[in-house]
Amino acid sequence: MEAFKSHRHFIIYKPYGYLSQFKSHDSKQQSKKFLGSLYNFPENTMAIGRLDEKSEGLLLITTDGKMSDFINSQKVEKEYYAQVDGTISAKAIEQLKSGVEIGFDGKKYQTKPCKVVKLGKVPELPKRSQKIRDDRHGPTSWVSITLNEGKFRQVRKMTSVVGFPTLRLVRARVGDIQLGSMQVGDVVAVDEFVL
């Protein structure tokens, strides 16, 4: 009898400039960086909820499609730290909390209510490989945005709609799994995701 094949799970710190896929099927993407260059992942590995090329932070990787569907569902919170252009106003934070209208798939989409907090200090994160403009070009502020949904580039679109475009975006938490002291490019194999 064939032995039961267990699934593999990984927690990674996706670097800035990487695509949330393992290889390219598109000749235009040959010069891009892929997750497969960070670690020798097993066959049929998938990223759970992608981070776009310019976003970084916590990314869960699995060979289990059911686990991926569950984490991508609206039952699991995802928290992001966004550095935005300007000193974000209380009004903008309230707008983000109650939901804003963004474009998605060529249509208008109303984001669901979410948790938004202006951070009192800059979160302790590794330096990004590509420099972000500094305060000589005007102030920036950091917010924590916690969502139960994840449309394409949603956080960036949300902060832009309220007048504070995102300069840096880091996913800090998925459920109870936190980025913690992980460094850019770290890959940690785990037996299961404790959400």
C-alpha cells in the first residue's frame, strides 16, 4: 500500500521585487525574480494569497489546496503595515475603516469595513533593498490595516483613494502567524500553520 503523502508548509519573508510565483510561463517575465530562487520548494507548491512585486513580508506557501482556500477565505485576518505619503489624517483613517470604493477587474468595488490604526512609531522591519524616498521630500506615516479580504493591490488602492499613496507595504500577520524577527528572504518549514 502506498504511504500517505503529507503536505508541506512554509512561512517566508517575501523580498521586495519578487513575484509570488515559482517560475515563469511568460517569456516577458524571464528577467523577473521568483520564489523558487529562495528555496528548493517541492512540486505543486503554491503561494497562499499573493503579494505583488513591490510588496514584501509574510507569505505562506503550501502544497495543500484546501489549506490555501481556507486561508484565502474571509475567515482569516491579514494585517499589513503601510508607509504612506504624507501625515495621514483622522478623516482618511475613518474612511478606510468604513470601506472605500476602488477599481477591481474594470468595475467599482466597495471594500469591507476593516481595522485601521495609525502607528505611533515606525515598525521594526528590515531595510528594503530599494531605497524609499526620505523625509526631505515631505513627511510619511505608517498605518496598520487589517483585512478579511484581499483583492488585487487592495491596500495600495485604498490608501490612494483617500489621498495617501502607499510607499512601502509589508504584510505583517496572517491569522496568528506573525512576521516577528524574520529577515528578508527567510524560509521556515513548518509541520502545520497555527492560525
